[in-house]
Amino acid sequence: MENAAPPAPVIAEAEEPEAAKQGWWGTVRFLLLVFLAALVLRTFIIAPFNIPSRSMLPRLMIGDYLFVSKWSYGYSRFSFPFGILRFEGRIWSGLPARGDVVVFRYPGARNEDLVKRVIGLPGDTVEVREGLVLLNGRALPRERIADFSSPVTPNSPCEGPAVRETPGDGGETLCAIPRFRETLPDGTSYEVLDQLVNGEGDTFGPVTVPAGNLFVMGDNRDDSLDSRFDRGRPRNPGVGLLPVENVLGRVTITFWSTDGSAAWIKPWTWFSAARWDRIGRAG
């Protein structure tokens, strides 16, 4: 009588569901770790931010994408996503320096982040006379320099009372805006745009910045609803005095910039729309 063949092993059938389960859980665990790492990075180290308006021309343009350092001034409840932590003040608090470009949570009903330049610190007196900024009673030196010229693109139209269109060397249309160099008492200088002699915000104050607040302004002086404008205005409310706890971080570097002509369904336009000369600019 011939020996019967041994029965076929059935271990594989029992192992396959277990292996699939382990593979599924491994993928979920990996994605969870990636999410937590990104959350920690964005909350405590660095976060991206894109420019939504023309208020910080010429330093920042619509279509610029920036990295914001979250550790520069410590952390407040606005630093944490989803409103998961509720507390007053800041942890490891540090004041911005005059001239820093900061991103902050709007200190009003609107849930949005804005970007402006710090002009006054707590205790400083700020005044504006005919467009000239006075800090603690002294006018900030301002020098007229060459007009700011930028190509007219879908996200950068040529608008304003003192702007003019000029032809570029490559056949493009440029928008020219009066530009000045402003200098703070410590020697920090930056470029500002000023189109109007007697604009709405060209006369302001004086006001003394109270403790726990900052006075911020946009570099595009006639197109910025900043600390010169009260949050309680019925139309076009401004930032008003900015509570320090609303500051999210300091602008560090531009990592991408687009002129608004790209289309998602046309990947080749992502590169033709890029403003390569703006990538890598420090804050």
C-alpha cells in the first residue's frame, strides 16, 4: 500500500490576513508620524505664508510665498493650530525689533493672518505728518530713490493715483511707483512706496504705544490698513495697535513667487509664471 501524501500546509492562509493587517497599521502609523512631525514643525519652528495684498510692496508682492520663523518671539495661543490651547500672554516671550517684518493674527473678528513692518515698540510715540513718520518726536530720514518698477501681471495690476505704465526692455508693460528709502534710528533701512501727498493715512497721531502692543505699518503707505487705522471703523477697518500676543513670527525668506498667470491644468505654466529673481530674498 502506497504512503498517503502529507496534507498541504494551511499556515499561509492564516498568515495572509495577519500580514495585511500589519501592513495596513504600518502605513497608518507612518502617516500619523508624518502628520505629527509636520504639526510640530509648523507650530514651533517654521511655517509657510503667502502674500494676499499689495500693502507690503515693494518688499513683498502678491504671489510671494514665505517662510515665517515661529521661534523668534516665543509662542502665544495663536501659535497653536485649531485653537487647541487657550492661555493669555506668551511663552518664552521676546519683542520684535523695529523694522522686523512680522506675520500676525488680525486682532479683531476676522480670522486671518496679515503681514506688516514693526515701526513702534511699547513706550514709543508715533506720529505721521504729510506722509513722514516721526518716532519719539524725530522724523525718520527718508530719501527719494528710483521708482519701483514691476511687470504688470494677472496678480499685479498697475493701480493707484501716482503710478504710471512704462514699456520694458523685453516688450512687457511695467508699473512705476514713487519709491523712498526710510531709515530707523538704529540704522535699519527699507524701501517704502508713497503715491499721495495727502493720503488718508498721511496725517496721524501722535500716539504712545501702550505696554503689550506694537505699532505696525505697511511699506506701501497709501495701500495699507495698518496701525494708523482703527479696528472700529465701519468701513475698511485697520489693524489698530497690535497686541504682542497676536504676533505669529518673523518673515525669513521667500521660497516661491508667481505672477498669477499659471493654470493648475497646465503644469508648464507653473514655471513660466515663476518670478525666479524673487526666490531666496531674505526678510
